[in-house]
Amino acid sequence: MLMDGKKGLIVGVANKHSIAWAIAQAAAREGAQLFFNYQNERLRENVEELVRTMPGAKAFPCDVGDDAQIDALMKQVGQEFGRLDFLVHSVAFAPREELTGQFLATTRQGFATALDVSAYSLVAVTRAAVPLMTDGGSVVTLTYLGSERVVPHYNVMGVAKAALESTVRYLAHDLGPKNIRVNAISAGPIKTLAARGVSGISKMVDHHREFAPLRHATEQAEVGDTALFLLSPLGRGITGEVIYVDGGYHILGSLFSAE
């Protein structure tokens, strides 16, 4: 029961295939009590159905692109929990048309949207959560190898993830004196709802399964267990890091081409 008595907020569950849901399952298995958000009414039913399977868990509306909604969510968390021990940020978005063709064609608005939702939202949500982390805490976000290497069709999301990883380091520096740790997990390609917007995601997963040193596709549960480690006291000495959970794919000298 690594997380016995711990209270956490999971931001970004869309359905049962979400990486955020795998993280939630790992944390709940070890005794954590959880809060969730749902972005809009379209996702509300999916999230609430999952939340009902976890005793004591609750879900509230929050679009991380709206500071007022973030503040309202944290107010509800404070009223229900009194404090917060950890935060999981699993949010990313770029318009579908930005994830096909060449990066050169990225629009100004598409660039701004991807950076706002995928990177700045970590700043906004963490800033709102910090007053509730009175005994220190842990923040974990999700990134991908496209942040540092060119992955066909990942395009502006690669730039957004690079910004997200830099954000992790700056937040870790700011929040370390408060005993709040901030880390990222770089997961291999997984067919989540968000990933379906990336052209060629099925080929990426198949290629990963064939060439990653561990010779299997990345599983949500693998990411969930690594997040559990980072959220728990076992990860107490780690902050500002990007931990790879991709079967070793990132060590390879050549990359997949979807062309």
C-alpha cells in the first residue's frame, strides 16, 4: 500500500484506454484516493462510468484551457480532500490537420493551440495545485520521443512536447524547495484517443513492437506502474527527469519512417 492515505488528482482521462486511467488504477491499487476531471459533456459519461469503479473517487468538469475552470476544480479538490499529494497531467492536443503532411505547413493558430493545451496547461494546473500540496508532493506528466527526434507526422506535437519537457525542468527548479517533485514519462506509442489523431499511429506501434529491444508494444500498465513509482515515496529523490517507458526504443540509432 505505497499510496495509503495519499490524495491525488488525475487530469486527462478520456476512456479506459487512456494512459491516465492506467496511472489511476496503479495509484488506487496502492491505496490512493483520487479526483478526476472530464473536459466536456461529451467525455463526462465515459469518465464517470470509470470513476464509479473506484471507491471514494469523484469527477468534476474542467477544461485546462480555461483558468477559471482550473481554479474551480482546485477549490472542489480542497473542499473534498483538504490537501493534495500528487497530480497527474496527461493532456495534449493539436488540430488533426496539423498532424499530417509536413511540419513546414504548421499554422500560427495550430502552433499556439498545441503549445497552450499540451505544455502551458502543465504550468496552469500545477500552479493552482501547489497551495494544496502543503506536505510536499509529486507531479507527473506524459511526453513522447517526438520531442527530441523527428517522427513523421508528429509535427507540431513534437515541438509542444519539447516545450513540455523544458517546463518540467523549470517547474522542478521552482518547486523543489517546497518538496514538490516534477517529472515526465516518455512512453512509447500507444493507441489512445489522443494518439489516433496522429497519421500512421498503427504503423508506429507495429514498428515499435518489432524493433524495440524488449520486442513488444508499450502497454498502458507499464506506464502506470512507472508513474506510481514517481508519485510514491520510492521516487522521493527524483525531480526534473524524463523517464522512458518504451521498451528501450529510444536507445536505437535509427528511427521509423512512415513514408
